[in-house]
Amino acid sequence: MNDDNARKERAALASIFASAGLTVAKLIAGLLTGSLGLLSEAGHGLLDTGATTLTYFAVKEASKPADDEHPYGHGKIEAVAALAETGLLLVLAVVVVAIAIYKLFSG
């Protein structure tokens, strides 16, 4: 593994821990206050933690050299991971909007 790939992996790993810490803090604050805004931010943070974990594994996989099944290497996995992360954020947005609408009409 070259220095650039090792640096990418360390950055992704640090991002996982930072994201997880912020998520826990937002969740606690949201539960204590009952704030939908903070709870949705905690949900966003949870997805960010999952996304950064996915990024970590994608970066690790992308650094592998070309083989018989992947003659051009594994670099495209980073783009696939980014697409998956976008899908996760879309799901979260739909859930937050649904909960907000429910709260608006349920009093």
C-alpha cells in the first residue's frame, strides 16, 4: 500500500469516529429536548457514519491492484459507494418529511 492510500484510509477511519461521536451527541440532545430537528440530524449523522464506513471500505478496496476479474483495477468502487450514500440520504429525507407531515397534522 502506498502512502497516498494509507493516508486516505486513515482519513476515512478518523471520519468514522468523528461522525459517530457527533451522532451520539445529537441523539442525546434530541431525546432530551424532543426536538425533531435534532433527531433528524442524529438520523443524518447515523447515515453519515454508515456512509463514512462504506467510504473506508471502498477506499481500501479501490487501492487493490488490477487482477483477472478487474483488468482496469478497482477504482470505480468509490463511485459506486458514493451512489449508495446518495441513496441512503434520499431515504432519510423521505422519512424526515413523512414524520414532519405526520406531526403537522396530528397536533
